[in-house]
Amino acid sequence: MRIAICADDTQKNEILSKGINEDIEIIWLNNLRDNINADVCFDLLFTETDVGKNNFISYTAVFANAVIIYASELPSNYIRINAWNGFLKREFIEIAAANENVKEQAVSILNTLGWKFIYAPDVPGMIAARVISMIINEAYFALGDKISTKEQIDIAMKLGTNYPYGPFEWSKKIGLQKIFALLKKLNEKEKRYDIAPLLREEAMQGSEIHPFEI
């Protein structure tokens, strides 16, 4: 099997840490428009703001790092995968898809890779990203109320819950603009995802925030 993977250095290292079977050939891509003969593509540089231009229609199946939008908003050969920083190296990866045939292909591909996975609900954030984003949001509410500092909140969460990262460490690792974009999408339908004012303020101070994220 030949797999084309568009990934940054962090994602590449996380994939390699999972192990790759010897009979699988990986082609690493930096350019999303490279035309490569491969059986499947992992578009981990996917951005929800540019769906039409990231359309690998020549591949049977495409695993796209589409954490925020629904599978129905993607081309029919796409499978959503949570490839935010830190999530690929987890024991189980999360995927979601709308097309039943593509779901079967995804199972076959991931089994060939030897990767454990779960089918998550086809909702913004799937499972883990939604939970982590809510934890980060609550931490920003606490920070805004001057309950404690970022450093102390991170330490408390790690010691109290045995999390690998504190909420502010997570937000830095993932990218606060991504957290903000997911919470904004969730808040469109559910008030419980109201965004902490301080989180919104810090996210909007970023130098490169796309309109989708505002």
C-alpha cells in the first residue's frame, strides 16, 4: 500500500511514533496539490476554510484533519480524523465519516496500518477535542475570575486528574485559535459552549486569525 501524507513536522513525528508496517510505502508531501500515485491520502494540513481547494478527488479515500466541520460538508471520499497536535499519538485515534462505503475503506486502511481507532459521532470536535476544548474554556473562566494563575491551574489539573497536560499547556500545544473556532461552532447550537471572554480576547490577538475562526 502506498500512502501519501501531507503533514507538518509534529504530525509526522506522531505518526512515526505509532509505527509503520514494513510493507507500507509512505510519501511525505508538503504541497497539498502534489499529484502523487497513492492508494490513500492523509491530508493532515487540511483547513476547514478552504474545503474546495483541498479536494483530493483522485484518491479512493482521504483522511482529513477536519475536526470542526461535519463529514457532510466534505467530499464523499473524505474521512474526518482528529490530527490536532498531541492526538495522533494516543492509543486510539478518532475518525468520523458520512459515507458507508468510505467507512469500510477506512477500517481496511487503518487495520492494515495496525492503528487502533474508534468511530466518533460526526459532530464538531468529535469526542476528545470537544472535551479538551471545554476544559480549556472553563480554565479561562477561572483565570478571568482571578481564581489562580495559568501555571497553578495547569499544575492542579495534572496532579488532580493525572492529565498529561494542563488546560493552558493544551491550548498552546493545539493552538488557541483552533480551540476558539471549535467552541464558536459548538456555541452556535448550544449555550453551554459560551466562550470565556479572556479566551476570546487572547484568541483574537493572534496575528493570523482566519474569518472562519472569528
